Amino acid sequence: MKPRLLVLSLGGTITMLPSDAGGITPTLGAAELVSSVPALAEVAEIEAASPFRVASPSLTLDNLVDVAARIEAAFATGIDGAVVIQGTDTIEESAFLLDLLVAGDKPVVVTGAMRGADAPGADGPANLLAAARVAVAPASRGLGTLVVLNYDIHAARFVQKSHTVLPSAFLSPLMGPLGTVIEGRPRYYARITRQPCLAATAGPPRPVALLRAAMGDDTRLMAAVADLGYAGAVIEGMGAGHVHADAAPVLGAMARRIPVVLASRVMTGPVFTETYGYAGAEIDLIGRGLVPAGYLSGLKARLLLGLLLRDSPDRGVIADAFSCYG
Ligand code: ASP
């Protein structure tokens, strides 16, 4: 018997065709995408649905919580794996949210395309087929949410969009992809252990501000954040987690009012915790109450903090959650 696969389409370039108004826009749904790849019929019994049909910058965190709930409900009825089709602009965020929200061993695979559905060399069909093959493979179980494009298989916590155009845009700069789809099946070269999941039923993440430290910034935005109604904030510091000396007390004041997580604006690598002793460096900022994000990017740290803040966690609970990604 063939495995049962849920395919959910949220939109994105993979669904886009030229519109009368000019440019390409989301058009195709999951059923059309599936029927355009006949080889999928040999991979799985597919249940296709199109809960959204938008460009991925317009996806909301509520949309993704809804997707997580749909996947968990499908898994409860015996579906063996799920493929989520969406725009590539926000895949690194969606995949990490689904990784945090969908519990259990069954694979969830997010895919998309860098070229429109009618473009010469469109990469959507190959990506969809590869994603389906990964999602039904026993070897993919227990790895959480994966991202498959260009035959690479990435872990949600590491993957980043790194180019605006190329089909090879997705990288996991910290450690590389977990595996590759070769001769129609996934080959894994590394495995990761899952980190604790958070309930999809507890609602969407709370609003978390994401700020990037920049040379010469006068801190007026940082100083305003705590009064804007955010439940927390993530600061992407310079290097291993550093800001101008004058910004340190501003961030300390923020951390006395709302939880503040310290990530890095650098493409990859963990923030430090015990190396630099100057004002505005990581030891100073952590001493002022900021929580180090480990190796999570600012984008991913914002999602984890937002989900944690659905409860009223103390600093220790937040620090423990982030220490899994140290
Ligand atoms: N702007 C598109 C989107 O994210 C890009 C893509 O799908 O590749 O929806």
C-alpha cells in the first residue's frame, strides 16, 4: 500500500503565472500542482488542499499556526507525511514555526520554487516531487520539519534563504544540509535530535520586535520598543552579540520591562556568552538581563520567543528554551 501524503499549498512563486495586471501572481492550487507532476502518483496517495493562495510575505503567524493544526489533525487520521508548498521569501520562518509546533516523528517538508510555474526551467515540479519523496521516506522520520529545494534537504533550525534568484538559494551555513535527494530517494549524511515542541493549540506567537544593531545608530528605535506594546524583543547584535556601549543601558532598561533575546546579525554562528568584557559586549548585555539566542538567527529567535511568551515565562524558562540551540 502506498503511503498517504498531505499536500498543502499556501501560494508562492511555485504557484505563480503571469497576470493581466502585469507580473506573476499566485494562481495555481495544490491540486493543479500535484496533477502537473504525474510521477507523484507513484510516490503516495495524495490529499491536496490550498488553505492560502498568497505571496509568502503576506503569510501571517496565525496562518502558520493554522497549517500546523491541519497537519497534526491529518497525522491523527493516519496520514504518513506532509508537504507544505509556499513562497521562498519566508520559508526559513515557516519551517521553523512548523518544527516548533508539529510534534511527533512524521515528516513535514516545506518546499517552493525560485522560478515561476511557466518560466523556462521552472524548478517547482522537481522540488515538489523531491519534497514528496522525502516526506514519505522512513529515513526522514524524527528529523522534525525539513526544507527541500534543489535536491538539498535542510533542517528547519539551520536553513536560510541566501540568494534572491538562484534555484540553489537555500543554504544551512552553520553545518550544511542534512542530506540530498539522489536517484529519487533521500540520502542523509547527518541527523539531528528534535528539540522540545510547543503546543499549536495555545495560539499564535505573541508580538516580538526584531531590531538590528547598526554602526552609528542613535538607539532611538531601541528606546521606543518597550512602549509599543510588544511582548518581547530580539536584538541582532554585531559579531558575536555586541552593540555600541551607549546602547547597552538602553537594552538593559528594555530587558527590565520585556524579555529581550540577543542574536547576531552575522550570517551564522552562535552568540558568545563569556568572552568579551567591554561595555556593550555579550557579558555586559547578558548581565543586564538579555538572553543569548545560541545559533538561532534573529528571525528564528523571534518565533521561539513569541511562542514562549504565550505563557508568562520567567527569564530562566526562556534561557532554558534557547539553550537547546546553543
Ligand atoms: N516572493 C515570492 C514568495 O515568497 C518568492 C518565491 O516564492 O520564491 O512568495
